[in-house]
Amino acid sequence: MRTKTAPVRTTTGPGPRVGDFGAFVRRAHQAGQLVVQPRMGFGEPATMRAGLHATRYAGATTVGTLTLDSYTRVGDLAAIRTALRKGTGINGFPIVSYDVEITRAVLQDLHADDFPVQVRHGSAAPFDIFVALMRAGLSATEGGPVSYCLPYGRTPLDESMRNWERSSALFTQLRERGASPHMETFGGCLLGQLCPPSMLVAVSVLEAVFFHRLGIDDLSVSYAQQTNGVQDREAVHALRRLCAELLPDADWHVVIYAYMGVYPRTPEGCYRLLGQAAELAVITGSERLIVKTVAESQRIPTIAENVAALEYAGRVAQAAAGTGGRGPAEGGRAAALGDSQKDDSQTYAEARALVDAVLNSHPDLGHALLLAFKRGYLDIPYCVHPDNAGRSRSYIDGDGWLRWADTGSLPLADLVDGRRSRPVTSSDLLEALSYVQRSYDEPSLGGDSPHTAGTPVAPPVARSEEGPPAPSEEGPPLP
């Protein structure tokens, strides 16, 4: 495998603390490199270590991921003990259940200043996860009291808020050990699809402000690729502008998620979609991209499939930067402040109205978020969580833009044209859920789609019917 490029992987002098996630992304950005990251997690320690090793030495500028299992997400540690005892599979790394020395062995000689590792988990009750990752020497994670509550279960929102406040207070203690805690919001994804971008931008920003007020000043804000590239660009510019306005004294960067909804089935369709996510990141000056693979619609990807996605995204990003796209180093705080001088986009105006409605509800942001959901100022389309009002609806218009079909009690009456409102039937919803999959698969199956023209396509990757490669083939054994 190819090694990393020198500008990012070399540090001089005392430098940042070991594994400083935000500092690494900033250095890569200044060097003109987009950081790419997998959503990778395996239950077997040797396989997890092999995955991190392969990610580190992939032919791209990468950071590592420990994605946790679904039992840990909901706190069902008894189920993990049973699975480990019986040798049945776990769909992620059970960091809370493993002895800390096992996690440290997985990370040994891999997690470092030039390859920081982030923990991804999906929990509305993450305190034990924070304890475990901090004991293992890690300082980067993600989530949020809204975004890791509403989509993932029925935990009451006020309980999630308390859990995240407590966990964040613990996380800030890393500074006493000389480490810099880094938090990424998941608010830019929520249910993954069919949420108008202004809501994604608003929740991502609000969660970042929530963490900042709790003492975390190294942040990343997320945005998940949606149904139209032009609208996505407008949304990311709105996200950057709001962060520049509301987080002027924080270190922050933008992370793009490759589409998180129903994924294409064909390798060509998968690569088209991933390629457009990489182009979106470059054009908007975003600093990091979380990739998806050719296996997403079928099963958990192998290590090799993750590496192929990382390297492809890296190549597309380099090509986009070299053919007129805004280079990574051009898209930071200055670009966000420059964008703020332009006329308000529709997405910015809507997101700003949503954010202001919440911030003006109560001086305590945690309480303000609870009030916002109670009053319907925040309302996620098609989310069935008991604390979500469930009155807003969305649809995809003829140009592929996500629009509000019904705004419920959202504070958008002066911004959303009521003439665009329309009922959404069950068949409309089912068609919308598969819109992206169909749009990107149809050209491979002999159809035509306006959303794929000009996008580079990688050659199909052979799909292995076996599990991940043996650790001896992919990386060093556990120490």
C-alpha cells in the first residue's frame, strides 16, 4: 500500500499532543489535502487492528475510526458478554466491555499525531463510552443530544440531554491531562435522508454551540450529502457561515458524510455517489469526508472495500482541486466570513430562523432545545420519536431539491412558500426513499439520470464473499 504524503505525516518540535484529531485535520487542510475516513468497526480485536492499520497506510490522507456495536449503543452489555462467550458476531467494537488493555493493544503504534483515531457510537447514553475511550488514550468522538436520540430509539430527549451534558463535562477533563478533546456533531445527518438541508444545518450548528458552551472548543460540524448537488453546496456554505457567526472563538471544521440513506446497489452507482460527495467537500472547502463503500446496500464492508473507497475519494478530491474546484486551503474561516457578505440563500435564511428560534427560547441551550421540540420549532420529518412533534413533512421536487411539504409549527412561515405545500402519500414516501438509489443506479442499468453526468466512475471492485482479510495479511498482530 502507498504511504502518506510528507506535508501532513511529519511533525517537528513539540507539536500537538498524541492523537490530536482537530490539529491533524487542520494541518492536512493547510497542506491542501482532504482528510478521508471510513465508518469501520469490527468486534474481533485483531480484525479491528488490521482495519486501522490498512486505513493508516491507505493511499490517501486518512484518520482512523473505531465504530462501536449496536449493543454498546443501547447499553445492553449482557448481550455483548453472551456474544463474546458464544463466539457469535458483533457488528462493531465493544469498547466498554473489553478490558482497556485490549483497546490499547488494538491502538498501539497506530494511533498517533499523524493518525488520530475517532470513536463513533450512536448512543443517547454515552457516559460509559466516554469513560472507556478516555481510559484507552483517545480524545475524539461524535454525536449529540438530539442527533443521537431521535433517530436511534425512544430514550426521552430530556434524559439524552442530561446524559450528554454529564458526558461532555467528563470529556473536558482531558485538558488536565494535556489532551485536546474533539467533538463532532451528528446533527447534519439525523435520519440520513428526506430532511430539508436547513434543518440539518440548524441542528448541526446548535449541537456545536451546545458543546462549546459546555467547554469543548475543538469541534467539527457535519453535513450529510442529500438529493441535489447544488442544494448541498448551498447548505454547506450556510453551515460554514453560521459557524463563523456563532463560534468565532472555537476551532471547527466541516465534515461531509457520503449519502446516508438508501444506497445504490451497483458498484458504478456507488462510486458516482461517493465521487460527488468528494467533489462537494472540495468545492465547499470542507476539511474531512466520511466515505461509504460498494457494499453498503448489502452488508458490513470488508477492510479492502473500505480502503478502496478511501483511495477513490482521495483521488476524486485531488482531481477536483486541480480542475477549478476551491482547494481545501481556500475554504476555511476566511471563506466562511466572505460568504457571509453575500445575499442570504434560502437554506441560510431558513437555518438562521430555526437557530434563532431555539437560542431565543431560553438562555440554557439544553433547556432551549427541549422547549424547541415541545413547541415544534424543531420538528424532524418522518421521525417517530415521542418527543418529535411529527407535523413537518418533506418531498423531492422535479429538480431533485428537498422541499418542505408541511412546516407544522416551524418558524418558517415567512420563508417557505405555502403554494409549495402538498400532501405526501405513502407511495410518495416510498418513491422518495429510493430516489437517490434509482438516480445513481439507472445509468449502469441502461437508464439515464441528470444527477450523474460528468461524475468520474471507478472500475468496479470485486466483491469478496469472505470476511475481512486475516490480520497477518493486513497489519501487525496484536502486541
